[in-house]
Amino acid sequence: MNRRNFHRAALALALTGKAFAQGPAGPVRADLMDQAKTAWKHWAQTRRDRLAIVDFHLPSIAPRLFLVDIPKNETRAFRTAHGRGSDRDHDGLAESFSNTGGSLASSLGAYSTGKRYYGGHGLSLRLMGLEPSNDAALARAIVLHSADYMTPEYIRRFGRPGRSFGCFVMDPAQLEPVIAFLEGGVLLFAGA
């Protein structure tokens, strides 16, 4: 199944209400898991008990932020937005990525999570880009936060989630436990 057909199938499930349960996840794509593990080994200063992976190959309607609890060998998945600059035709598929300020695009590569804070979007989590593909994350204010355009109600109404300015954005109802899992030096790897 190609990306566009997968997106259509995910949208059909979401509109029937069956795709809103987000819990234990299926396996992360093997090639993306390999990339994330390589980054995790390289950035040894990050926490060793957990890992996060964002699969931007999946459409925005699909749970694609994978939280991996290494000691428990458990993975949970949640929806996260991509940037407007990554999806100019707003079809739910991220197709281009940038590290440039003002691009409104998502950036790929390894991030280290910082501390939670309260800002313009309420509860948020700082992210530090570790690679040339995302090292402007702090300057661009690329963070994890929530917005109403990621709620099931919004998705039912408009047929797809909204887009961010490059941040990883979630449903407000799911944000706090995700930040609790991620804060304090967890490696987050975004791939496509």
C-alpha cells in the first residue's frame, strides 16, 4: 500500500471513530528503528531507559510518535502534527523538511528533550536539535506542545489534523503524560 492509499485508509478509520484509541503500538518500521538506535548509541548523554521516535512517513492522522520504554519493552503511539512547510497542499503527508527559520517545516534527526515549561501554548517541552538537520530547533522555538487542531473532535470535523509551524503538536488531553515520559534528556528521533 503506498502512502496516499494508507492515508486514505487511516482517514476512513478516523472518520468512523475507530482510529482515536491510542495505546499500545505496533512495531516501528525496522529501518527507522535502526536509525533511531544508531542515534541513541551515538548520543550517549541521553537517557538509556527510554526513546521516542516520530515516523513522518506516516500520515498525520495516524499515531506516529512512538514512546519506547526500554526496560519494559513497551511502545505506545500518539498522533503528532508536522509543519505547514512540510505539507504545503495540506493532504496530511509530510513531504519536505527544513531546519531554516521561517520555513514552518518540520526538521528530521535526533533531538534531546529538555525541561517542561509554560509558554504561549501552555505546557510545553523544550527540544534541542543534535544534528545539522535540526540544530536550529532552539532558535526556531521547535518544541512539543498541544493544540486543539490535534483533538479527535477537530479531526472528525475537518477530516485531518491541523499543521504546526514546525513543532511536534499533540492532543491537549494526551500531552502531560507524554511530557512526563520524555522530559529530562530523552532522545527523540524524527525520520521519514
